[in-house]
Amino acid sequence: MPSKITRSTGIEVPGWFGPKPGGGYEGITKRLDKTVQRAAEWLKNTFDLPVEIRFNSSRLSGGAYIKPEGTAEIGIGGLLRPGRITEKTPVKISVFICREYLRDPAGDEYRYREFSTLRQAYAYIKRSIHRGLIRGKTHA
């Protein structure tokens, strides 16, 4: 079965009557949404695993995540800083990698790093994880 990309509509929290956590569905700007979608495509193609896109209910940040085993994740996120948001507002890129997938965890439970571009994030992931995880077609 081919890997696919899905979008989260959020999670149900008993007794919570506000917006669903993780229920933003899409980015508040097309630029943010497209950035996260591109990250999702790269993750799907690189790891040949299903990818879930999640946005916070504010829709100012979101990310694409794979779960190779259990609940541990590898993800690429995008964030818009609060303030005057337009389609030209730069998207800050972040990478999250759980300890299980780090080539050299050095005591870290996870790694979180920020970047200016998706290309930098892709290169960091390739350098940081166990080589055996990469199973699909990759492009920088």
C-alpha cells in the first residue's frame, strides 16, 4: 500500500469546549500551508511512510510528521511569528526528531532545531538520523 499524506482535524479532549487541539487543518496563509505540504511530500518520499499534517488551532504553526514506530516522531514544522501576518510573512522552519531515530542522541530525549529553509531542514534530518530509516526517493 503506498504511503499517503493526511490532514488532522484535531483531537477530542473530554470536557474541553474550546477549539480542538491540532484542529487548524490548514495554515493561516497559503505560504505556510504550502511550506508544510512540501515538507510532508519530502518526508513521504524519503521515508516511504504515511505522513500526518497537523496545524495548531490558531493556524499560525503546523507541521508534517511521520511515526516510524509507535508514538515517536520525526517532523518538519512551519511557524509564523504573531503580529501582522501577510502572504509575504517569512515561515520559520523547525525539525523535531525523537531520540529513537537519532544517530548520536548524546543524552537528548529529542532534538529540535530551527532553520531558514526547507533545504537546510532536509539536510539536517539526513545527517542526524540512522541511515536505515531512509527508504524512499530523496531530494535535497
